[in-house]
Amino acid sequence: MPLAAIIQGTPIWVWVLLVYLLSRGFKAMNSGTAPLSKLAIVPLVFTAWGILHLITDPLAGWSSVLVWVVGALAGIAAGVFIASRTRFIVDPVANTVMLPGSMLPLVLIVITFAAKFWLGVELATATSLAALGGYVLLSAAVSGVVAGVFAGRFLTYWKAMNARRVIQACSQHA
């Protein structure tokens, strides 16, 4: 299938999502402070995208759900590992997190979008049922891992925020 046909056949919402995700990735390259709630957006977007695919794809069955969950758990572990090795500062009073600039979110976003886009094209053009089943499972794995990585990073910031709140509360009562 020609590239022009693939691009023209892609729904507008996919391009809007790409622009939004790229803007978040470029913003993450600069250090800055963000509300904890805002840091939840990208994990929620990738989780919702993955779950929506599992719900709407007629070929996605329990095996796809299982692959997504296993991928998400592996991704969470990786996200926690990555975030715990990053210097970040939480402010429980302002409910913000100060993060150093990093290319990692942008790289993850680009790789994920490219993989999901490629898989979407393959799913739309595959002629073999076996190939379709393999692409559905691969898509579930990619989706779960990426959602998990972003969720694991967010979980690390959330846990640090709550730990800091407990320490502050104990020090105020002492």
C-alpha cells in the first residue's frame, strides 16, 4: 500500500494525538516543575488507548488482555526502575514534581507511536488470520509495556509525594 494512501486513510484523531504526545515529549526535554495531576495524563492516555484497542478489536480476546497485563506489569517495573534513578524533587505543599529534562519520554512516545502505527497498518492490511492474531498480540504487548513504563514513572513520583507528606506530618506533630 502506498504511503500516501496510508496517511490519507489514517483518522484525524491519530494525528491530533501524535501532536499532543510530541508536545509532551518535547516539553519533557526541559527541566521543570509540573503538578502531579498533569504527570498522570500521558500514562492515562496510553492506558486508555491500549484498553480501547482491546475492547474494540474483534480479534482481541483473553490472550490479548493477558499479554497486555503482563506487558503493563513489566513496563511498571521498568518505569519504577527508570524513575527511581532520576533526580526529582516533590513538593507536597504545592503537589508538584520538579523533574530534570530528559529525552526518554520523547523517545518512548516516538517509538510507541511508530510501533502502534505500523501495527495498525499491518492489522488493516493483513490477509492471513494467523498474521492478524500475531499482530494483535504484539500490539497488546507494546501497548501494555509502554503504558506500564509511564505508569511506573508516575507511581514513583506519587509514592515519593506521599512519603514526603507523611514525613512532614510527623515532623509537624513532633
